[in-house]
Amino acid sequence: MPLVVATANVLHSLSRGDARRTVSAVLAESPDLVGLQEWYPWRASRRRLLREFGDYRWFAPWLGGCAIGVRAARFTIRSRRGVWLSPPGLADRSGRLLGLEPARRASVVGCEELTFVAYH
């Protein structure tokens, strides 16, 4: 059976309705694994939104901004964690607050057959 993977940048500035429509459009392709960038669950409009998509098991850590969805009928999640990729540092492009690049953190979900990593 082929593995279908989908990713989407669900802009942090989108309203709850627009974020829902974006996730719905991605899931309409029936992916087995989903990576969502700019998914900040501490935003009230996003906190419980992924529960509406019950065919997937979700990992949406508070830090890092990336959520991972795993099709429940295909995979069983064995582990979920966040991994630091880099500390904050000086930005190499203009426009960053105080000239700093934020720390980067990846979301990692391990299943019985594979490990899926999402980062932004």
C-alpha cells in the first residue's frame, strides 16, 4: 500500500474558519501522515480545532509550531516528542524582531514502521 504524505503551512494569521478549511483541503487528499506548519495550539482559535478531524491522531506541541497527524486506521503512534534544532541567534535577513532568529524545534512522531519529522 503506498504511503501518502501531505504538508501545509497553515499561516498563524488565519482565522479559525480559514484554518479549518485549509486543514480540510489537505485531508481531502486522504494522506496517511500530515505535517502542519505554523500551527500554534496556544492560540485560542487553534486549540481544539484538530479534534474535529477524528480519523487522525494529532501531536501539536506547545513549542515549535508544527503539528503532525497520523491516520489512525493505518498507524499506531509509539512515541511523540519535540526536538530542539537550533537556539535563537542573530538573523541573517532583515525584518526579524530585534534582529534575532527564533529557536527552531521539530515535532517527531514514531510509529511501528516509521518516524515522521515536521519543522518550519
